[in-house]
Amino acid sequence: MSRLEVSDLIVDHAPGSLERVPVARADVVATLRAAGQAQGARIAARLPVLDGACSIRRTSTGARSPCTPNSGA
């Protein structure tokens, strides 16, 4: 099995509209653990989230951020 990429797992789109949909960090971590990728799971578990979901967004400087600001989740 090929290695999974965290960046591929934290992005999802609605099939009809291709609009971005939230991805639960817990689902990303579980997928990586199930694939035997403990290091990737540890990395994903540290990603900041908002309401439990990760999403790509642009920061005020225009840089890409992998997840929304940490809400303490």
C-alpha cells in the first residue's frame, strides 16, 4: 500500500459543487493509524482545529495554513 499524505487527508470537497467540506481531525488521525502510519498520525493529531475540523485557509500574509486557528480542541 502506498503511503498516505496528511495534506491529501485534510482536504475534501462536495461531489456536486466541489465546495470545500470540513474534515474531522480525529478521522484523519484514525485513517493514518489504520494504515500503520504512526508518525503521520502524531503529526495530524497536533494540527490546530476549529470545531474539530481542519481546513486549508489563507493567512493574513497570504500564506497557506493547513488548519483553521486552534479553538482549544
